[in-house]
Amino acid sequence: MISFSVVIPAKNEAPTIEKVVRATIKLPECSEVIVVNDGSSDDTGKIASDAGARVISHPYSKGNGASVKAGARAATEDVIVFMDGDGQHLAEDIPRLLNKLADGFDLVVGARQSGSQASIGRGVANKFYNRLASYMTGHKVEDLTSGFRAVRRKKFLEFLNLLPNGFSYPTTSTMAFFRAGYSVGYLAIHASKRVGKSHIRPIQDGVRFLLIIFKIGTLYSPLKMFLPIALVLFMLGSGYYGYTFHYFGRFTNMSALLFTTSLIVFLVGLVSEQITALMYSGGDKDIDKDHKG
């Protein structure tokens, strides 16, 4: 079995954090459990510390992604397991993640099965994200937004600057691993119903989830997303031009607008593709300074 660190981002998880920490820390190869207390207003930090976790406390809430980044920097093992502190993820699934990681994967994600989603809306949204990500990567993506995952620390640190401070770090990190050509695997799990109130805000996070769709495209292959849009606009422009030329014998401003917009969208995608390539080109040059002698 591989020795590993566990990182648990937590905000106001006092009712569940003790149980999660104790269940995780007793696993044979678990070297440490790091709880990142993200500005909690309850006793999350103290309870986690009393349960045996190493606690990193933020003076104010910085976001789930910021907590994950802080935990990844502080971890000492070459393998990190990320999990939530709300009781959804089961410690007994960790050895299964690690066994799959040992099969040659760089990232293994716990893919939630039917009945594990918090609501029907969330389930439908996640299915849409999975299909979009599968189209973008050319590989089947079973769960793009799951926060339960095992990863090789050195490779995860390569993309730390790309990760947002908010809730979409799973999406960003998964797509970054695909883009870099690393091996990503999935393991079927059942996520329990969370204890307490979710930190998801329906309106703000609904908009954020829509932005994730565009982030998926721009993170992985922007041209693959922008080119179909450009083609649709070009076809609309051509169709409208054919209609106006046939019936009125002229080229209209609307046709010109559609053609111009099509060209602009295509050029934006082309430039974005080059920028994305440059973002990932430095990954192989990064040095894990924490592991240097």
C-alpha cells in the first residue's frame, strides 16, 4: 500500500469533522490528515485537532480551492487524497483509490454513482459537464466535479497556479491533467448525503456552473469549442445572404455582421489555443521545491 497524506478542506463542519478524521487517520498507510479550516465560525478547527488532524486555519474564508491549495503545499507524502469534511466520502474507499493509482494512473477520481447527487438539478448539471468534458478530451469523463480523489503530489503542484480559489478546483485540475497527457482514472463510489447545510448558493453558483462550461473549453482546447460556434455563425451568414440575394438582390448588414462575428470567434479561439499551449508548456520545468534537499 502507498503511504499518503489526506487533505480535507472544511468550513463549519463541526458536526462531522471528528468522525471523518478518526476514520481516515486509522488507515494503515495514512501518514497525516491535514484539515484546512477555512475561516469557520464554529469549532471545526479545535475538533479536528483533538481528533488527531494537523490543522491549518485561515483567518477568513478564502474558498474551497484555496483550502485545497494550502493543504497540497503542506502535505509531506508523494500521494495526496482529497476528500470533503461533511461526511459524504467514506474513508474505506481510500484504499481502493490508491490501488487504482498504483496501476499507473496519476489521478484517480471517485465517480459518484446514481443516487449520490444532492439533488436532481445537480445530477443533471453534472451529467452535462461530464458529456461536455468527454467531448473536449476525447475520453469518457465519469465525474468531472467530484472532490474525492487521489493524486500524485508533484504533478498536482504543477497546476496549482491554474486552480481557482472557489468551488471548481476539481474541474480545473481534471482538465489540466488531461491536457498535460497524464493518466486519469475513475473509480465508482457511493457518496453519502452530507450532514448540515451545503455551502452551495443556488443563484451565484448557478452562474458559476455555467462559467465552468466555458472554462472546460478554454482549459483544454479552446479551438475545439470556438470553431463549432464560428461555423454556425458562418452558415447562418451564408444562409441569410443567399436569402437576401435571391429575393432582394443585395448583401445586407446582418450578413456582414454574421460573417465578421464568425471570423472574430474563430480568431479568438485560435489565439486562445496558443495561450493555453503556453500555459502548459512550463509544467515539465516546474521543480517541487518542498522535496529538494
